[in-house]
Amino acid sequence: MSIKSLFDLTGRSALVTGGSKGIGKAIARAYAECGANVCITARHEDELELASEEIGQGLSSRVEYRVCDMADRAAVDAMAIDVQQAFQGIDILVNNAGTNKPQILTETTDEVWDDVLELNFTACMRLARHVVPAMKEKHWGRIIHLSSVMALASNSGRGLYSGTKAALVGMARAHALELGPHGITVNCICPGPIATDLPMSLLNDEQKKRFAERTALKRWGETIDMVGPALLLGSDAGAYITGTTILADGGLICRTFD
């Protein structure tokens, strides 16, 4: 097998949640460039329509989208069934959709707790549960959860976000053991500070500067920086990697004390 063929996804199908922008969009484009047929999901159709056109531009890969609120269980179930029927099963699932609503412990509301837990964790399990049977039939599958460096370290007010992202890491390890005999790998990617809409909207200029300075590379990551790990874990190149986490944080947590 040639090195190039290890990353060839021709004939594979991928479902990428939160695929209309940011990390999800970059991963979807990479998979399409490697030959996969791709479906992206998000809540806003206008953004999905534009993103799907950009992802498929100049390629022969099939690119479609589905409008879906990943916090709506009925919508998630319906979308999963629809996409699997349209693509004859899903080979690669990338659970990228997520949110962060900072609250300190004593001010954490049940409403915010339930919303973030549903989107960041429960929806990931539900989608995986849907796609696994077809993966088992093919004896090939890739499940990738976008966790976060904040699964491993955190800040004040980020207990809920960190908790859900750490939960993905633990869940991936258990599911890797369950699904490994069926040729299915389950892994997490833990991005560090990536310049996407979510952190850019939450942090002030001083915080953004401080995040960059704390990395070993002295910069925020770009969405393209997450493509390499996603290609590795989503292809035959990562066939012997399962139950683990790729920390792609620019060296953020190398530091102990200044």
C-alpha cells in the first residue's frame, strides 16, 4: 500500500456536524479533496448552502448539507436516518458541533447546563449510536469527537464546557474497546486556541493576546491546523490509532510556571 493511498477516501462517506464554518468546514473540505462524499450539518441553511458550495468547488465529490439543531434529539435522529439512507451509511463521523456558555459554579443555571451538555456530549453519543451498525457491517468506521485542550486544563467559569469535553475523552476510550473488534476506531482531537467564531466572540483583546503568548508557537491556531489530525484519524493512515486523543494546542499546556 502506497503512502498516498493511506489517505485516499474515495468511496467513503463522511458526516461532519458544525460543518458550515470553522474547523468543521476545513475538515469537510479536506475529506472531499481526498475523495470522500461529504454531508455537513448546522442550524442555518444560508451558511450551509454557501459552505457546501465552497467545500465542493472544483471537486467531483458529492457534497450535501442538512439543517439540524444538534440540541434537538428528534431532529438529530431524523437527520441521522436521512443521511445514512442518502449515502448508504456513514463511514466517518466527525462530531464537531459544540458551544461554550461560561458560568461560574454558583451561577450555573439548569437551563444552560442542560443545553451545553446536550449539544457537546449527548448529541455526540446519539449520532455515534446511529452510524455504528452500518460501520459494523462494513467492518470499517471512524468516529472522531472534537474535544478541547480544556478537557485537560481549564479556567474559571469553564467548568461545564471542560466537563463535557473531558467526557468525550472518556467516552471515546470506552467505545474504542467496544468497537475495535469491528474495525471501527474512536478518537478525540483536542484543539488549543483556534481562531474560530466561538472563542473570538467570547474573549477580549487582552485575553486573545494572552492565549497566543502562552502557546509554544506564540500564535493562535488556524482551522487548517486541525486538518492533519482529522485526516490521520479519518483514514487508513490511522487504522491502528484508537481510544486516544491528539492534542493540537500549539504547545499550550507544555508550560508549568512563568
